Amino acid sequence: MGLQPDGFNLRCPASIGKVIDAQATNVTISEDTLAADLADGRTISVPLVWYPRLLQGTPVERNKWELIDEGRAIHWPDLDEHISIKGLLIGRPSAENPLSLRKWLDERTQQDK
């Protein structure tokens, strides 16, 4: 009743605010997980397979991230990837279409030659 599939009660302004205003303070990436520490003490982790560019990146590229928009998003300049903290909290995987990903992968391959 009022709870959405993402676990947030949209009838409760406090619940919405925890998503909209969430700010990351740190990011860690393992072989299979992306985790963000939030300013309010929470840690959110999601499968790395949700973000194909991160999955395809080298460990060096994955670990070269920066917080943008006052910690409301994460940017990986070497991978041309941006992920919002809100997206992580509501469980939104990458929406990149397969054709765009293939083009990006092909460009990476050409750069490596």
C-alpha cells in the first residue's frame, strides 16, 4: 500500500527525499560490484553487470571516478559513464542500447591498436 517495487513509499515525502537528496562520499568497485557510501551513512551496492561500460573497463579505468553534482552522481571520464545516486537507489541499470555499446566497444578496440 503505497510501497513501490523499489521499496520506497511514494506517499511519504521523507522517503522520496532520501532518494532525491542522496549524496555519495566514496565509491568502491570490485570485480562484480559497484558500491557507493552515502553521506547519511548508508551504503548501496549493485551488480557491476548492470553497467556494461564499467564491466568492460580495466581496474585502472574503473577506479578513476569523480563525484559530480555535489555527490549526486559518479563520473568515469575514461569510460564516458555517468551514474546517478538516485538511479542506484531505485535499482536502475544502464539504459544504454546494444548498438551504442557495440560502437563504444569498437572505438575502444581501435584505440588499443
